[in-house]
Amino acid sequence: MLSTEWLKIRRKWIWLLVVLGPLGAVGLQVVNYGLRYDYLMSLYADDLWLGLTRNVNILMLPSLFIGLAILASLTAGIEHQTNAWKQTLALPVTRSSVFVAKFVLTALLLLVSSSLIVIFTLIFGWLLGLEASPPMTTLLQAAYYPYLAIMPFVALHTGLSTIIANQAVPMTVGIVNLVLATFSLWMPDWMPWIWPHLDNRYDEPLYSVLAGIVTGGLVLLISLVIFVRKDVR
């Protein structure tokens, strides 16, 4: 079923979106460093790579939130646009496999974006002339920990985009989530909007990652049950 979903998006501009998110996050830092080069280099003189990673990460989180909403809407919107849900579910596949394929596809596309963040950050760091070896562990954690912590929202938007025909609804929810995540550092640790920031009272990023994975699984299961029981047109 996943291969079928890949074929559906092969000729869509969705791949451009996958690249534009991380490219935009790093591109804005190119402008930032271009305007404030001396200040930023002196500010992060003790660890220039860490400073660059933190600055990129600030812009990566908003792109993740709005990106996952758009990706989920596009992958599920194909059936809504063509009124093809009945034809899709008439195939010799289970409803659960169709839904899980939508979720996995969205998660994989978001994973590609997170991986590109690492690549673009490395390229920009080398262009800046950062001489020390890049801290690969830090770079990978900065890219993939928020990705894992944001899984509840990937599951939520997969559910909303497949169940609701009007894609304005999940997109509106995505914008609201983006706004809440922007101001989430004042929220308690159990609120999912703060998890991608990897900030908690234990000062342990894995707490946020684990919370995201577990909650994401629960949201996925609930959304799956609703989708399986829902009538389609």
C-alpha cells in the first residue's frame, strides 16, 4: 500500500515542499549571519558549530509544524479532490493499511526534511569557514529528536486530513498548533507543544522524545479506529 501512495505523489510538487522547508530554515540563517556575522561569531566563539545548530533549530521547529500539516493534507487530499475514497477502499486492502500508509508516508517525507536540515547546516557551516569538526551527534539530535517528539501532531493531522474532506480544517488546526508551539516554553512539561523544543524540568531531551513517541502511538491508534468506523463517499 505504501508503494501505491508513493506513486500518487510522484508527480506532485510535494517534493519541492519537502526541500523548501529545511532550505528556508537554513537560508534565513544565511541572511542572519550575513547581517550579524561579527556579532554571532563572537557570541558563539566557544563553540561556533553549536551556535549555528541552535540558530537553525529555532527556525526548524516552525517549519516542522506547518510542514507536517501541509504534507498530511496533500497526501490525504488526493482522494478527497478526486472523490476516490470508495474506489481506494474497494481495493483488496484493509482500511487500517490505507490509513497507516498515509501516516508512514507523511512521517517519511518529514524525515527527509529533517535529514536535509543536517546536510544544509553542514554545507553552510563549511561555507562560513568553521574549522573545527562538526559535532555530528549534536547535529543529528537537533534534527531527529524534535522529529520524534512531534509525532503526536503527525498522527493527529493524518487523522484530520483523511477523515475531514474540507482541508481548510486541518490546515487551521496546523496554524493554531504552530502558534501554541511558538509560545510553549511557558507551558508545563506534559503539554505536547513543548516537546519538540526538548525543554523540560529534568533537562533531559529523551523525556520529550519518549513522550512524543508514546503519545503519537496513542493518537495514531485513536485516529485509526475513527477512520475504520467512518463512512466514506
